[in-house]
Amino acid sequence: MTMQIALSVGQQFEIERFSRAIDATADTGELRSIAKQLLQAWHTQKAATNWVISQQMAPRQALVDGVD
């Protein structure tokens, strides 16, 4: 079962902005550039999410390991 995550208004705006840019572009070079920007943003978000998870797990792991 997958859980839906609500997007902020700002995130929805960015999705709409990129969607319109893609729809308005016939130039394959520009589409390639947009795709690369989206890929970079996606991986940056994944890295940030993983960092937050590791930061939240670190205090718990310290308790398990007996470190204060």
C-alpha cells in the first residue's frame, strides 16, 4: 500500500511551471536541458531525504549503542 504525500502549494507551482515549459518546447535540446534539471532536482531531493532520515536515526542509534 502506498501512502500519498501532500505537495505544498510551492511544489505544485513548480510542477505546473515545468509542465508548461515542457509543453511549450519543441526544441529537443531545450527538452533535454529541462529533463536534466528535473533529474538533478529529483536526485537532490532524494539525497536530502536520506540525510534527514539518517539525522533522525542517529540519536536513536546512539541510544542503542550506549553513546550519549
